[in-house]
Amino acid sequence: MTGPTTLRALEGMPEVPAALADSTLIMIDLQNTYTRGVMELENVQSALDRAAELLDRARSAGTPVVHVMHDGGAGSPYDVHDDIGQIVHRVAPRAGEPVVVKNYPNAFTATDLGERLAPGSNLVLAGFMTHMCVNSTARGAFSLGHHPTVVASTTATRALPAPDGSTVPAAALQAASLAAVADLFGIVVAEPADIPT
């Protein structure tokens, strides 16, 4: 008996990511929002460490970097005009690295992100939350003809209430969200080092 397979495998799609030097790094919602309070994510500090590692590798390789921030409006946990909504310092943009501000989970919706990318671009995605904006952006990228790769260790999520009143643990949601991406929409690798330079 064989194990489960992915639609990517059935369709003969690539299983190995493009080189970092041939990609654009998209840093999604690495905001203070997720480091404290009601929205604090499980394993968020470890994910930020891996995201910082990936960002350093990308900068060293000359990879274009685009930072994405979610804006939920004044007084919200995503208030980009307050400290809570700012990008965490250790993964903050440098001069010349564009910042795209979005209002929807898919970073391509109602932003100029798509205009910043060549058709059929290789994308490396890092950030928060795995089940929401990372997943939505990977799907959006795929639907626009791009080739996303998600670096799992740079992502994180939180436990959610289930419709039956139970709780879906963060680890279960993380695993399911990454598996959903890997089924069709993109390649998923474990660590920054799994992306060739």
C-alpha cells in the first residue's frame, strides 16, 4: 500500500525550490502584533530567528526583498501607525527594500505587489500567520502564475476554536496549513538552508 501523494507530484510539478539568487523574498506580516498579547503565536521567537536567518541569506545573495504589513486600522492589533503594528526590529526593512501595506490576507489583493514582480517569478515566502496570510498569499501567487516556496520554520500560527467547540492546537493547524500549500500551490521546505543560494 502506498502513502498519500500530492497534486504537485501527480502533475509532475517541481519539488525543489529555485535558487535564492533567482527569487524574490516576500516577508509577510512579521509584525509586533504576533509577539505579545492575544495574537501571540506559538513558537513565534524561533520563527523570527529563522526569518532573520533567511533575510540575511537573501541580502547576501542579492535577492530582492519585499516586506508586507497588514493594516487593520487605528487602535487595532494591526495598527501600522503604532508600535504594535510595526515590523519586528530584527527583520525590519533596510533602505531600498519596499514595504507593501495590505488590508486582506492575500498580499496581492488591492496592493501593487503583483506590479513589483516579473511574470512567473520564483517567490520565497516567510511570515505570519501560516494558516491565514502565508497560505492566502501562496495561493494568490500560484493563481497569478508565480512559483512560491514557503519556508516552514519561518512561519507560525496559533490555536483556534473549532466549529464543534473544541480547540485546534497550533501545531495541528501549522501542519495542515503547510500540507495544504504543498499539495498544489507551492513547494514547502523546512529551513532557510533548504533554499539553494
